[in-house]
Amino acid sequence: MLGYLVGGLTVASIAIAVLFDYVRLAGRIWRGDTSRMPLIDFGWVVAVTPRTYPSALLCAGAMTGSFALGGIAVALGAITSARWPELILSAGVVMLLTNVVLVPLNWIVEATNRPKFLVSPPYRGQPGSFAAARRRRQRRQAGLPPTDHLVEIIRVRPEPDDDSEPYLVAICADDECGWMEFADDDALDQSEEDRLRAKAARHSTNVVREVKRGP
Ligand SMILES: [Zn+2]
């Protein structure tokens, strides 16, 4: 009995903590502040990006909410013989089943950026992944680099107590892209910046001219 009580409460607390993490960041991400994203993601099952965040929150809410209800029901079942823990468990199962609709809805938002009310406002003008892939293909066929993402060149200075040299890194500012490169060690007759810019030019036509100072 004690095992069910402790196990149920542990599952419920983890689920509530995960849900709290998602809800806490929702307001920021809705306004386009992506400086922090949730610590836990659901891999390929649910797309959790700033653009798809509202629909991901629905899925995460239904998933973690159902685990929380299930955990609470198991814990209560261990200390009472009343029927209502079973009702809580049933509510949890119904909540979990809503994901049959919510997860495909998240995939639709990811692929098409529609319906707009489930897209964070700053990202409503962006293409979904289908349109973005088509655009990349068309750009390649036209002999262009695949994207026009904003790419910044940043000079990173090591910590004061670290005697290694400063180095350059190119980082794509697009929230869903994640492209990032360092200069290659070949073609050393060129400067580090030229070698890195040559790489960045293969990703985007929109590489910032200035070198930004890193942290
Ligand atoms: Zn990019």
C-alpha cells in the first residue's frame, strides 16, 4: 500500500513540475521571447518550437495532466476504499485520449503554420515546414543557398583565466534552424573570418557584415 502511495505521488509531482515548466514560459514565448525554452521536450512526437508552442502546450497539458491525475488516483486508492479515485483515474484516461486529436493538430501546425490562433503571434507570417522545404528546394534550383536566414558572425572570447585564443562562430538566428559552424582548418591562406563567411554563404544569403562581440 505504501508503495502505491509513494509511487502515485512521485508520478503526480513529476507530471505537475513538467506542466508548470511549460505553463511558466508560455507568456514569454507567446510574445516572441525565446531566450528560454522548456527543459523537457517530446522529441519527434510533439514539435516544441516557439512557433508551435501553443499547440505543443495543449498536448503537454493533456499528457502530463493525465499522468498527474493517474498518480493522484493511485495514491488515493492506497489510502481509501471509496470509488472516487477510480473516477479520477477515468478522467485521466479521457484526458490522455484527447491526444489522439491534439498530437496530429500539433503536426498540422508544424507543417502548415495553421490554424493561426494556435501559432504564437510573432510567427504567424512564417512558413510551415512544408512551405519552408519547398522554398529551400526552389532556392537551390535557382543556384542560391537554401535560406535567407539571418546569420551572425560572433567573436567568442574565452574566460579571462583561459589562455586559449578568441575564435569565430557563425550562428543562424532562425528559431527552428539551429545552423551553426566554425571556420574549417583547411585553406589556411585565407583569414578565419573569410573561411567562416564562405561556409555561412552556403547556408544563407543574409549574413551580417559586422563581427559581433560574444560574451
Ligand atoms: Zn538557418
